[in-house]
Amino acid sequence: MGESPVHLTLTIDTKDPIELGSFVGMFTSLGNEFERFIKESHPDLKDDANFFVKEVRAGSTIVDIIPELVIAAPFISQMDQILIAEEFIKRWGVRLTKLIKGEDGPGQDTKNALKDWADAVEAIARDPDGSHTLELATFEDGKREIKAAFKFSTQEAKSARRTIELKKQELDKKDSADHRRVLMVFTRSDINNVDVGKRSGELVLIEEISQKPLALMYGSNLSEKQIKHEVREADENVFKKGFVVDVNVQIKGGKPVAYAVTHVHQVIDLPDGD
């Protein structure tokens, strides 16, 4: 295959041995995300969106990976190869960071994508003190230079795993939502927590469904976390905010009595006077 001027290096540092399925899952998830990245950002290269493992080195598990496009697309200059790989590393880092922080982000909207992210972090999340580092390295005149890198630890992997599980639950709830992407505004707020599926002390108005404010329920832990953040910590008054949400309407006696929010798409500032 020859010496490639561009390749990725995955360093897996763990105290305990890695279960084989989790080890394979790391590479599968990385390959699947790279394939999605190429299809979305460089569709002309979609047939070359694969990886080759060049070498596995001793010590910590260190794996050198060469993108197929480096080999199969000679019409791409070395500089463009570097830029494509650097763009991928940055995207990988941004998306994992959002999962670690419990935030919404691109690449989290399908069960297949969430499975890949779960596979990416599982081995490190299970280890008492592990880390996962993905680097873009280039070689020129025999010298190795790091162009981009992203690293996460055991605690960060555990945080990402929790977010992924919440998002999986959210997708399950979202599939059964009665109304999608409706505007919800608060008429009464409450900073206290409430169990998922139980009525809170809050009232909200969704004019698309009813002209009467109804009790708010949380259909998922993640939706509660996002809304409570705005109620407790946002700089602006929550009554000046609008929430674009998916909801299930709770009915009693043939009339709507509560809204169970299953997904929060967006939080917007309402125009003055609303």
C-alpha cells in the first residue's frame, strides 16, 4: 500500500482489557460516521468512504488508519486530502462534545446514528480510567505532524452514553407524538422537578391545539432537562420564550387536559408584545 502522507491514528488507553465486541464497535462506528460525513460533505467521493487499518502498535492500543480516498482518489491533492480528514476530525469532536454535554446536535436524529455513537464510547465508558484519542497525522520527509485531534475520557464517555440513552428514549416517544413542531409558551412556570409522565405545576399554551392553557407534563427526561434549563438558568424571562416541541395531548372526558412534551426542537425569543 506504500507510505501514505495522510492517515488517522486511534489511541485507546485502558486499564482493563477491552471486550471484543466493544473493540470492533469502535472501528465500525468510526467508519460509519466517516461514510456519513463523505456522503454529506463530499458526495463525489462517496464510493471511497472507507478505512484501511495499516498498523496496530503495542503499548496502548494504537491503530493507524488510512482513508480509502487517499489511495483510490489520486486526483485529490495531498492538501485537499489533509483538509478533508481535518474536517472529519473536527466534526467528530463537535458531535461527541455535544453528547458529552447533553446537548442536541446534528447526527443524533436517527437510531442508527445513536447506535454508532454508543459503540464509539462504550469501551471507554466501561473502563475505570480510560481514554480515546483520534488524531490526524501527516508525514513529510519522514516527520510526523499532528494536524487535528480529539480526546475523551471515561467520565466523558459515561456522560455521552447517558445522553445517547435519553435520546433513544426520546426517539421512541417522538414516534408516537400527536402533534409535531408546535409552538408552546408558558403561562405559569415552576422550578421544581417532576417525574416523567406526571403533571407539573406549570401551565402552557399551544394555540394550534387549544386556546386554553393546560398542564405541562414531560414525556422524556431530556425534554424536561432542556425546558427546566430555560426556566431556571436562562438570562431571559421564560415567558418571553417560545418552545417548538412535539407533544402528546392527554385527554379526559373527551377534552384535552395536559400536554406531554416528548421532544424540544428549538427555543426562540418571542416578539415584543406577545
